[in-house]
Amino acid sequence: MKKLGAAAFKEKCLSIIDNLDSEGLIITKHGKEVAKIIPIRSDSGSLIGCLKGEGRIIKEGDDLLSTGIKWKAKL
């Protein structure tokens, strides 16, 4: 992954963003990594919020591994 100093990033910000590859870019300040810029994949945008309302909060005492379906097994 490429690294770039903050001052150089500031000078060429728009050009860098327009030409960002899939790996992204690490911004450094005084040789220390401070930020990472990665492109947003357009295909993953549809995943945001797609499971809204599908989960539930497990209460204390509930079986985490249970499906919630009760059944009787023959012995």
C-alpha cells in the first residue's frame, strides 16, 4: 500500500482521490500513519441497512445457540 505525507496529500487531494486504486492510500504525518483512504465499492453500498429489523437483543438467560423453535425428540 502506498504512503503519502499529509502535506503532499493536501496539495494534490482531488487528483489523488480521482486516481485512487483499490488498495487505497495511507496518509502519514511526521512519518507516523494517521489515516487510511480507501475507495467505496459501489456494489457494497446496497448492503447498508439491508438487515434492519432482522435482529433481536438476547436477554440474560436466553440460549444464544437456540433457534427458538421447540420440538420433541423421540428417545
